Amino acid sequence: MSESNNNAGRTGETLLETKNITLSFGGVKALTDISFDVKEGEIRAIIGPNGAGKSSMLNVISGFYHPQQGEVWFRGEKRGPMKPYEVARQGVARTFQNIALFKGMSTLDNLMTGRMTKMHTNIFWQAIWKGPAEREELEHRERVEEIIDFLGIQSIRKTPVGRLPYGMQKRVELGRALAADAKLLLLDEPMAGMNQEEKEDMCRFILDMNDEFGTTIALIEHDIGVVMDLSDRVVVLDYGCKLADGVPDVVRNDQAVIDAYLGVSHES
């Protein structure tokens, strides 16, 4: 990857903070006492071997899981237990490890679903699609068309996404998340299953989103080369515990991190 992120100098105040998050399923602890933060304007990576608790952490942040212990703070306020749609209304959007698009709907209509939390006309006006509902939809459609242009997917705007190749579906899902105009965008393995060219395209879109739109991004990714090129800071999880946290150059040389990925114990 030739892309690199030089954003660290312009990151701002703390946007999200997790404090001592512990999450258990029965007798199995998925996360144990996890604390880290995400600064406004940065690209923050969450990495670790399979089963480290990365997706569980995103599910806590996005409201799908509720931890037994710990706190989530967003924009300086402690967040109580919330449902995913309430978290979305706060300004948090996400993509999923397994693509979660409406396969029978067009690219345009899938991206329009990303605007749902911003639509406020009542069901009466929506049913007759006149007056306020029509004006509101046209305004949101204008924003979606901007994202279609940004992602270079004009040629598939009317194509049902179920007919698209895998890499293009991942791009559409990124567009739907971007359409929410979120303060924080959570990307769960955005490059999983992609070839090298598709990965390079996705890297460019993530960097451009961060640079042009000022979108704060927290991402899970297994491709360490991608992580080190894209990220301002990296937090490493292993068996549900925090192993390391810092800038990419420091994390990549941390012996505990090296051992976790190699699956060996280091003896000094």
C-alpha cells in the first residue's frame, strides 16, 4: 500500500471513550476491562488475532451489545444503555463484517436508507409523497448523489446490489454508512475478501473521507500493512484484553503484539 495518513497533527478533542468495558456471554468473557479513546478527525484501528474481541467492541459502541461493566462516553457525555437506532441518531454509523445490504434494492435506494435517521416528516406525508415529504426526500437524494459521485459508482446507481460483485457491494455499504453523515464511522473489516486493487481503492476512499469530510473513523482490519498505512493510532486486543495502544510504529515493534500474532510466548 502506497497510501499513508498524515492526519495525526490535526486530530481534535476526544469524541468517544470506553472506560473499563467488560462483556460476558454466560461464563465466557469477550472483553475484560477495556479502555481506549477515539479523537475527533483521526483514523483509529482496532486489531488483534481472531477471537480477540474486536467485533464485540464495535457492537458495544454501536449499541448491539450492552456490557456488564464499564462506561461509554460520546462527545463528552456518559451514554446509558441504548438501542442501535438510538446510537445511530447520536451520530454513529457502521459497516458489518458480513455485508448487510438490501440485495433486491438498487444502489441508490440502499444509500437512501442511510439517511433514514435524518428524515422527519410523518407517515401521512410519506404515504402521499407530497409537500414536506417530497421536498425532504429530494434534499436527501441530493446528498446521496454526491456520495455516489465520490465513490465513483454512477454506473451502478440503479442496479440491484445483489447483482454486483463482492468488492462493489462493499463499496456500496461504505456509501450507505457515509450517507448517515455520522460523527463516528465504524468499519468492521472493510477490506475482507478483496483483491489488491480493491483494497487500494478502499484505502483511498477511507483516507479521502477522513480528509475531505473530516469523518472520524474506527476500523477493524486484519491486513496489518493497511492498518499501519492508514491509522493515526492503533489499539491491540488479545483474548478480550488490551495488549497495546499507541501510534503504528510503536505498536508494530511491541514484542507482546508480535507474539500474539505469531501465537507464541516470548521469554526474555
